[in-house]
Amino acid sequence: MQSPRGMGTAQPQPPQHGTSCSARHLAVLGSGLLRYELFATIMRNRVRLVLLACAASMIATSAALGNPGTEASPYAGAVVRTVRSLVEYTRWPQPPSPVELCIVGPASHAGQLDAVRLGDGRMLSRRAVAANPAALAGCDVVYIGRVPLAGQRQLTAAVRGRGVMTVAEADPECRSEAMFCLIYPAKGLSFRLNIDAVSRSGLRVDPRVLRVSQGGR
């Protein structure tokens, strides 16, 4: 027969560690996963930034090389209209068709000078050429981009008297002796006309062009 004392005393139970241990493991695991996701997000963002920087560098390099497809100049449309008008108001001894437009050197604003139709139906046919006088054969219009001044003068001298129009993109003072020199006021686009260069070009320019030019030389 059991004693009343034994019957009324609760037996001690061993401590239950299994549940609390599993919770700690899950907490540690969850914390590790959170840190991993945070690290992965940071790395993905860094990769995106690197790719974006590389893309920007490639675009900038392409633009510096004069790639017409990458130019985004606010003057591009105005340059098209100006060059087209200058061609239309200029008379060649034998009107060329199409008009061969040669882009020399890297150009900042010539991105839209391609497949331009003139008022009489003729087309401007664009091609890029090296900044070398020997490369100008067959050109009816020479559009000079960012070329050192000495090189610009060599180019304009090479076509002088040969019935070739010369347009300088980056010579607002017309020191290159080009016929037309683009200038960039705060609003719009204008140009200077070099009267001496026109007189020695072998071309005839409508007198109205002089009236709309700025500071003709």
C-alpha cells in the first residue's frame, strides 16, 4: 500500500530543451538568410552601377569618335536646315546630283546630316572621310568637324578653286578659311560667311546669304 505522502508528491520532470533550441536555430538561420539577401541585393545594385557606367563610357567614347548614330546635339536639327539652305543657295558650275557631303573628323552636330532632300529633289549623300586632303576627292561639300586649326586650313586650301563648299563646325572666327563657319549663340544657330573664301571657291553664292550671316569676313 502506497503511503499518502508518496501519492501526493509530484515527480520532478527533466527540463524540455528541444523546443527552445529549435527556435534559436531558426532565429539564427533566419538572421543568416536576411544578411545573405541584403548582401545579394547590394551586389546586384553594384553590378548594375558598373554596367551603367560601362555603357555611359561606351556612349561617350563613340560620340568622341564621331559616330553619327550616337550624337544627341541640340543643334543637330538646326545644322541640317542651315547646311541644306546653304547648298540650295549655292551654284556649282555643274550641279552635282547627288550632292556628295563629306564629314571630316569627329563632328558634334552632324548627326542628322544624312539622306537630306533638297528643294529641287536632289539628295545630300553623306560619307565620312579622314582629315587628309587626299581623302577629299569627289566631295561637293566638306563639313569640317573637330580638327586642329592647322589641319582645317590644309583641308580648305586643298579644295580652294575646285568648286567645293566648305563648312566649319568648330571655328566660329573662321580662321580655317572655310566658306561658312557655324556659330552658336544662346538661342538658335547662325553662321559667318567668309567672303574671300567664297570668291576663291569657284562657286556662286546667292547675295541673300550674306545678308543673313553674322559678321561676314
